[in-house]
Amino acid sequence: MRGSISSCGATTLACTRAGPLHGRANVGQVVLRIDRFGFTANNITYVTLGERFSYWSFFPAASGWGRIPVWGFATILESTCESIETGERFFGYYPMSSHVLMEPTRVTPAGYVDGIGHRRELPPLYNHYIRTTMDSTYAEATEPEHALLRPLFITSYVVDDWLWDNALFGARAVVVSSASSKTAYGLAFLLTERKRCVGGACEVIGQTSRKNRPFVERLGAYDRVVTYEDVASLPDTPAVLVDLTGDAELVRTVHRHFGERLLRSISVGFSHREAVERDESETDPPGARSELFFAPTQIRKRSLEWGAAEFQRRFGSAQHRFLAAARDPQRGGLRIVEARGPEAVARTYVDTLDGRVAPDQGHVLSLHA
């Protein structure tokens, strides 16, 4: 792979090292140019959980280095694979690089599965690549939003589905931390939409910083917005916590407030990276035991129950509604910020790592100048 980031200044958490681009594809392989990809705190979660969930294994690098996974669009530059033509474009899971070599298997009109050796034992969700010409959710005019939000909204969609699949565990409130994040916004949008459609008294509560509170309130997706310092104002009703901060002290504070009334506590993201790194507590807080939510498990369940095509149809319909809401200037409006070249990508990486990205911004990047 060439054109990758080889230096990220003072930060050493995870960088990508430039390496050679394979000159030609062997029989059954393709070379893709990675055109554009979204970059958010979700990619920092991949970094944080890289070892635990094998995220570093998808695109191996030299010892001590890692290629950060991203979601985006790529074009076939060279193909020796039947049924895949030069110039075709695919959405999927790529390295934060300029090019990548893949070995398509199970090729269908809809897309393919990368069957290159080191990926065969990895979670299959990340190995599927979708032809843009066959993707009912794709529109050229909204490609930047698609690259940015689709991988985040799938998590929002699956968490919402899991909660309602379990009748909200009997909760009367769902507390969503890091409420300004795009994944949290998507979840709150779905919870509120479903509540309006089917009824119910479950309150959707967003937790955020004082700085981001006005933005979160403008979104119109939460029944109530509470700052991290004001946990005492949370209700005393049975609740579920969906944590996207990864901040164990914040989680413990919410657990202590609800006590045994906290019926479920799941960790979905790690937006407060520094708090994750400094936490050394081994004491379980009161209430439900906190557990890490793994979206592919619920996706597999629904794909078996509904069929893969029906799952994609339902997800696509929900995504279409969410994109319309996210672009609505009355709700704060998502501002897409596109940037190109290694320096711009490195700068965005460090800004995201250090929490300097405004909540209404969405970065869509390319390593091609």
C-alpha cells in the first residue's frame, strides 16, 4: 500500500506506515484505489480495541505499526478476477491507505467477499464489499455522507433493534452518553422515531459536555439533555445505559445513581480515549454489569430471522430517514469537511484523537492529493 501516513507527530497511538503497492494483481486478485473515506471517533475506537477485536489483523503492517481501518469507497484499478471489471466502485472496509490488494471470492451482482488468506478467520461483516451500482442506499450526490455515516449508523440501528428486540429490558429511560457523537445521534433518532410510531413512555436522555449541550439540544432527538456534571438530575426510574465514552468513572457515576434500577449497561464506543487509558479500577459499580456490545452478533441474528436482503432493506430505509434529518439545518446541520493528501489526513487524525473536532463536522478524507 502506498500513500499511507508514516508519521503522526507526537502521538504514537496508531499510525500507518507507507509500503509498496503491489505492482500487479495475481490471478483472482484486484487492486483498488481508495478514493475517499469517513474519519470519526469510531476509527479511534478501532485503534483502542485493535488487539481485543483483531482490527489490526485486517490489514497487516510491520511489527510496531498498524493500518487504521476506515469505511469508504474505492475503484478497481486492475482486475484478474472474473465478474469484476476495471472502473467498478465498491463500498466497504479499507485500510487508511491509498491502495489495497484484495482477493474477491463469492462474487455476486451485489459485490464480493475478500478471501485473501489472513482475513478468512476474521469477522465476516467486515469482509463484504458492495457494488455501488447495486446498492439501493447509494446516491452519488450523498456519497460523502454515506462514507461518513453508514458505518456509524449501522451501529445505531443495531443497538436500537437490540433494545426493542428485548422490550428495552423493562426500562423507562435510555441514557445515551457522548450524545453529540454521530452514533449516539443516530441511536437517539431511532429510539425517538420508534417511540412516536408505536407509543411508550421510555425517555431518551442524552449525556454530554457543557460545551456540546446547545448542539445536542438542537438535534431534537433527545427528550432531555444532561451534562456529565449533573448526573443527579437523572430520573430514578428503571433505566438502560448506552455508553459511548469508554470513561469508566462516568459509567460508575451513572451506575451509582441508578443502583439496582440500572437494568442493562452496554459499552458501544470510546470517545473519551484519555479516560479509558488512565482507568485502573477493578471494582464493579452497582447495578447491571457493564458489557461490551458487539454489533455483528445482532446483525447475524436478524439476517437469519429476516434474511439478508430484508435486513438491508430495513436498514436502508432507516438510513435514508436519518440522512435527511442529519442534513436538516434546523437541527444544527451536518457539515461535511472534505480534505485530501497525507498531511490533511494526519491533521484530522490528531484532531480527532485529541477531541478537537466540532460535533457538527464530519470529515471525509483521501490520501490522494
